[in-house]
Amino acid sequence: TEPRFLADYRPADFTINTVNLSIELADTSTKVINELELVKQGDHQQALVLNGEHLTLISLVLNDQPLHAELYQLNDTLLTIPASSLPEGDSFTLIITTEINPLENTALEGLFKSGDAFCTQCEAEGFRRISYYLDRPDVMATFTTKVTADKTLYPFLLSNGNKIDSGDLPGNQHFVTWYDPFPKPCYLFALVAGNFDLLEDKFTTMSGREVALEIFVDKGNLAKAEHAMVSLQKSMAWDEQTFGLEYDLDIYMIVAVDFFNMGAMENKGLNVFNSKFVLADSQCATDSDYFNIEAVIAHEYFHNWTGNRVTCRDWFQLSLKEGLTVFRDQQFSGDMHSSAVTRIQNVRVLRSLQFAEDAGPMAHPIRPEKVLEMNNFYTLTVYEKGAEVIRMLHTLIGVENFRKGMDFYFARFDGMAVTCDDFINAMSDASGKDLTQFKLWYSQYGTPVIKVAQAFDAATGIYTLTLSQQSPVTKKQENPQALHIPIKIELINKDFDTNASVNTSNLNQTKLLELTQDTQTWSFSGFSQQPTLAMLADFSAPVKLDFSQDETALLTVMKNAENSFCRWDAGQKLLMSYIQHLTFDADYVISPALIDAINSMLMGGEDRAFIAEQISLPSFDEAAGLMIDIEPLALFDAISTLSLFIAQGAQQQLLATYQACQQVGEEDCVANRALKNVCLSYLSRLPEYQYLVAEQYQQAANNNDITQENMTDTLAALTCSAKVNLPDLSEQLQHFENKWHDTTLVMDKWFAIGASIVSDDIFTQLNDLLKHPQFTLKNPNRARSIISAFAMNNPKYFHCKTGKGYQFLAQQIAKMNEINPQVASRLVTPLIQYKSFATAHQQLMKAELITLHALPNLSNDLKEKLDAALI
Ligand code: HT7
Ligand code: ZN
């Protein structure tokens, strides 16, 4: 296969007005009859070229006449009907009959089986595995879909839109016909057939229409769908209130399935979800599961407007719908919970994972320009950095203009397939702001570095700030231009010692600076002494800072910044500076001032979820993102040493906080658990407090009063046991397995804990896990529960100097390449980012990449990444 380029985009030669599908479901031979009404676009003699993969063609009928084999060409990916075989005139019908084998479809793209149910995944290019089609998002048609299947095995037959017909057929078969009035690209097509429990509710829209809400789950799981239902209702109300956007069909369906490559899919009127993002009760789901379910339900719901009503012209524009929809779901989560904590958690993901991607071999702009396998571009860059770009726009033009821009966007483009430029132009027209330079965020890649210099003239009271920006200069990007970057700052007029407050009449000054040149200087007057700078309030831009602030300045920001993000970030910088020192010098002496700072955070008046974030150390990946030539084992040891230092120094306050958080009732229980469990993770490093871990496990997982059982606390205790390899661990894991062996999603957690045990025995344990009767690479959640959990959560052994960790990952990827290329390709990320590590590790990682590159059936997905990494 050849790569495709954004620059080569051309409108389609033919469009499709209507699609009439009839799908007769059977495990190994499903029959698909696809009747298309095609329209030639303009006067040309081009062939009709349809995409199709893994299909058996049975027949073609063109304008009611059979089309014989000599009149068309067929290969593994295309069906070509030359102009000479097409009828005269601009419109014609084509009936394509094919057969497919859902049972052997382990790639989980197109039509496949998830357990006993049939389901589909068509984004990005999966519809071509169901029938021959113009599989591109700018070809939009109205679909009528008749689904036929065995009535006992598949009582529910679902597709997009409204049900228009149903009935029984001979041989215990039945059918249902669906009609979706909204023209859509085929990537939004969906079909589900199975035997489910159904949770029903409704929502009355702002204009008074009643919408039926239906959530389909595996039999026995009805009670676990309540949270998803409430989340859906909240999302619908929020989109009406925030953006005036109302749902448009009479029914909204969600189906939860166990076999799914990603989180969920926004098919029109029929979302298909990974069951992990639907099912929850307090016994089996953690607080973060609850949070994520709400966020993913919202994300898919918000796509109904940003993605479905207005879609992408081509896949290079993916961030048009994904960046915008992530921004919308982040705003929603912030409104539903603490906006400060939500923002911190989003920034942690961005800085640990997206920054690494943007510095690695697969780095690309949020609007990529060259793609071999589209599935490789569902990335943190397109999604999370894409959302940051929308957020910057929101910051630059303000909330009201942003809303006006959204209104313009829908007024102009409803029912169309458009580009990122179209979106920015709507925002520019709404606000009157020139966004020409801002558009560079869509075409340049890499994380810009902002250098900060400051000066203060005591005589005039003028404070001067100079900022310079630099995007990475590489062969792919020889001459990056200055970007338009909103930089929110706060100038603090107090020392960290509150008694020494100066100039009380002059409160902190908050400013929004627009950095548009390589270097720019701003002056601020009216200071009696040099203010302390808090940079990047709310993390106003996805950039790295080249700015060293001393301990006193950081403590001042931690204490006195009005912006909560800045208060948190200053603390993280302080912690990070110790991690950096300890990585280079294991004997580095940490300042006792850190313990005072931790104690005052623990005793401070902040909300407990915020304190939990404040005292949590930067993760291995967050720290790695700020370093070069990383010695991973030294970094791991540095984080452990710092953690132990804090545990020892602040033990009394950690214990007091742990106990205080245990006392509280239902109110703020999520925040209390968050803080309590960070305290426990410190205390578990000290032998004298390890009994707390065992006690917490007992309380939360093995309680006589089942209503007291709680998965957040259970998993927190197990994580401590695994990280410190406590003696109780194996008994706890055994108990957990006995208790949960029938609950798939909870067993995923069990496998993940098993893969993250910090023990010299880990490779034996990993092999035992792979041999466990419930382990299968065919279920992506289960595969990730061992493979990703090990590579992402067990840095000490993943990076062990024998190279065994890298080898383990590569061996699993090689197996996965044969089963599910999309999942295999995602697993390879930690290996392709080898260049940030010290040479010895680079060589070991590279050796594994070379082995993978030589695999006999290397998929396009993996090939694209390995080629980029091995250049
Ligand atoms: N738009 C969807 C992206 C997607 C996907 C989802 C599930 C399985 C495979 C997939 N490929 C692409 C999900 C979303 O962003 O909402
Ligand atoms: Zn999305």
C-alpha cells in the first residue's frame, strides 16, 4: 500500500444518494446485499472505484442488468468498474451482493462477533469490510438497513435511525428494518444483533421532544448501566445549556460489548461502547472508572453535532471532530466536577504521553499530511493536543465569541463534510480576530519551548518579561514559524511568608499575553518589589517552559498564586527538581523545606482532591518527558527515593490525613478516597505502616457488610501491595481472583495488578498470567491488561538492563500482529520512543524493533511505525 497525502485531496467522482442494505447474519457466512443510488459528479470518463477488503463478491447488478466479470476488475482492496461499463446518464443503481465471515474477524473492524453478539466498527475504514463502497467521509448518503437473524439467539436487531419495519420469517428467523434520515458517511454506520438486557429511560429536549434512551448490556448487568444512563442525560442537558445543541432523532441507543479496539464509537443513533466505559457499580468499579464512563458517554454524545451533523471532509481533518469533541468533554467534566482537578489530570496526560509522541518518530501535526494506515492517527496529538488548540482559541477569543463561532459553524456547515480551516474561519468571523497565524498550529508539529527572562527596575517599579518561542527544527520541519500562543500569567505581589506581605493595595495581576513573534517583551508598572511570576495559568498553551525558578519563588507561587493550576504546577516543579537531582546523584540531599511544604499542603484549606494532586509525585512518564538521555533505572530509583523521603519526613501528617479521610461519610467521598489513597501509597513504603494496606484491603474487599465494599479502596490497597511487593500480596490476589473470576472487567484489573508487581520474579509471573485460562489476546482489554500494564506501569522491569522487558513486549506484539493489527500497533509506542533513553537502552529497544520489522506478515499499521522509528 502507498501512503496518502493531504495535498492530493480531490472531491469524489461519484456520490451516493441512498443505500439500501440487507444483511442476513450468520457466523461464518453473512450475506450483504447493498443497493446503491449513485450520481456521477460532473462530466468525466472516470471509472467507478469502490473500496472493499476481505469480501467475497457474489454478484453485481447495474441498472437491473447483471454485470459480468469481464466488465469490471477486482483485487484485494478495490472493485473497479470502468466508464465503458457504466450506463449512460448521471444516475444509476448498483446492487452488490457479498459474503463475509464475522467469526474469523479478529481485527474487530467491519462486522465481527463480540462474544455471542454481532457488532460493527466502521471508523475509520471498516465499512469496506462489510461491502464495496466509496469509503471516504465526504460521501454522505441516507441508509435503510434490514437486518435478518435467528430470533432466539438475536432477539435485538439494531441499526442507525428509527425502526420502520419488523417481522417474523420462516426457520425461526426475524428481521428489523431501520431508516436513518440524516445523510451520513459510511464510517457512522452500525449494526448490532444479540440477546441483551435493556435499560430504558427518556429525555425531554429543550424544544419539548421526547427521546427514548436505551442502553443494551450483557444479560445480568442491568444495574451496572444506571450510571451510564444518568451520564447520558447530563450530557444531553449540558449540550443544550452550553451550546444550544439538541438531539435530533427519536431514539438514542448505546450497546456495551466486551470485544472492542478503543473506547467507544459515535455511530448515528447507535453508539457502540467498550463495556469498560458503560458498566459500573461501587463494588466493581473505581472512582476513576465512574469519571471516565461519564466522560466517554459525553464525548460520544457530543459527536452527534461535532462529528455527525458536521463531519470531516477527509481523514486528515480528524482533529476537526476529535479535538473539538475532546475539548467539549473536558469542559463538561470540569463543570460536573472540580474544574481545577479535571484540568490538572488532563495536563498530566498531555505532558506525559502527548509530549513524548510529539518528540518521537511518529510525531505529526494535529492535521497530519501523510498517512499510510489511518488507524495509526487516532493519537494523543490529534485528540489531546487538538483539544488544547481549541482551548487556546477559546482563551484568545473568549467564551462568548467562541459560542458565537460554534453557532456560525453549524449554521454554515450542517449536513456537510468540512475542514479544520472551515472551523477556524467560523471562529474568526464570529470574533473579528485574525486567526491566520493561529492556523499554523494545524500544520506544525512538536512541542514549542518558551524561554522566559525577567528583569526588574527597582527605581521605576517596572517589571519586564521577555518570552521567546522555538518549535523543533528537524528534517521534517526545517523552518518552523512563530506560532500564535496565548500565555496567561500571574504576577504575585507577596512573599511566600504571609507575614511579609508587601503592597497590599496591589493584588496579583493576571494577564493574557499573545506571543506571536520569535521574541517579545512586555513591561508592567507599579511594583514596589520584583513580583513573582506564575507562568501558564490554567496551562494556557501546550508548551514546555525553559524557566528555572528557585525554591523560594516556587514556594511563593504554591502559596500565593490565585490560579489553582499554577499553585499545583509550582509544587510539581519543585518535586521534579528533586527527581532530576536524584537521577544524576543518588546521594543528593533533599531540602527539609520539602517536608514543610508537604505538611502545609496536607493541612492547607484546599479541596481534598486537589491536595491529592498536589502531593502526588510526577509519574515516571511525566518526569521522563522533561529529561534527555534518560537512565530509566536511575529515574525509577530517584522517584522511589523521593517518595520514601516524603513518607519518612511527613509520616505523622500523612497518617493523620489518612485517618481523617476515613472518618467522613458520603459527602465528597471521591475526593476523600483520592487523598486517603495517596497517603496510603506513601505510608506503604514504611514497614511500620504496612499493616494499613492489609487492613484497607480487608475492609474494602472482604467486608461482612457488602455495602461497605469498594473497588477504589480495594485497588489502591492492591496497588500498594504490588508496588512494594508486600508479603500479603499473593493472598490478596488469590482472594480477589476467587471473588471476581466471573466478572470480565474486574478480572482485567486483576491481570493489570499482576503485571505491575515490582518483583525480580516478574517474568515468571508474566508467563503464568499469559497461561491463565482466562487470558486471550483476542480480547483487546484483556491483552492490554497484561501487556500495556507491564510496559506502562512497571518501569523498573520494563527497562531492566538485560532487555527482557523490551523482549517480552516485542514477543506479544508479534503475536498480536497476526490477530489484531490495530491493537498491535498501539502496543509498540513505548518501544518506538527509544531515542529519549540512554544509549544502552536504545540499542536493546532498537534490536526488538528490528526483529519486529522482519515479521513475515507485518501489517501496514506496524510497518508505518517501525519504518518511522528505524529511519
Ligand atoms: N470516533 C471514534 C474513533 C475510532 C474508534 C472507536 C472504536 C474502535 C475503533 C475506532 N477507530 C476510530 C471514537 C471517538 O473518538 O469517539
Ligand atoms: Zn471522538
